[in-house]
Amino acid sequence: MNARSDIKEIKNAIRAVGLRATPARVATLRLLRQATSPMTHGEVAAELDENGVDKATAFRNLNDMADAGLLRRAELGDHLYRFEELRDGEGEHDLHPHFLCVDCGSVTCLEEVKLTVGSRKASEQVGEVSEILLRGRCNNCQ
Ligand SMILES: [Zn+2]
Ligand SMILES: [Zn+2]
């Protein structure tokens, strides 16, 4: 087990944003840390069901942790909110892009893809970028 999924470390991360580290919140953040892509509320609730966390609690905890700045909520054009933990050094407006497969609906984090400084400046002329989304067919669907 790596340090990021260590229970003590997870509790510290939750307390660091001013929330109580309840067992349900710890289970939620642990799940998101183990996931390789952002998860919808439904996916989180289905997984936590086994831990005895009901749907409403799962939903409330996801939103509480997003409001506290621990998680980010992303809507990637398919009307589903997905949740993931903010990475180290990522601010709310300095986020990694996502790839959405138009066939299977899978979402992949693109940690290494960044807007260049010039592109960022150009986009600021238009408005504030809240999400960078690439759409296409994933390797499984081609
Ligand atoms: Zn696909
Ligand atoms: Zn991501």
C-alpha cells in the first residue's frame, strides 16, 4: 500500500481542509485516490455501498469535500458530475485536462498535457478556463 492510500494520511488531508475525518469521508477519499480517473457520484456510491455508506451520505460527502477544496467537481459535457482529488500544486484554475471517449464514455486524466503560456494568455482574452476537455475515441473503442 502506498503512502497516498494510508489511512492516517487520508485523515490528515481531510482535516487539513477543516472537515471532520468521518469513516465515510475517509472511505470516499481512499476510493478516489485508488481510482485512475475521476468518478461519478453513482460509481462512488456503488463502491461505498459495500462499506455501509448510503447514497445520500456519499453524495453529501463528495460535495462537502469539493466545497472545502479537497476535491474538484467536473462536468465534461455528458451532464454527469465527476469527482477527483486535486493534485499537489494544482489550483482550482490550473487543472489537468481530461479525455472523454464519445463511444464508451470513459474519462482519462491527462496529467502531462498542459496549455502553453501563450495558449493560456490567448484563452484569457476570451474568459476564464474552468475545464480543458478533449473528446475522441479511446484506444479500446477505435
Ligand atoms: Zn472508449
Ligand atoms: Zn483528472
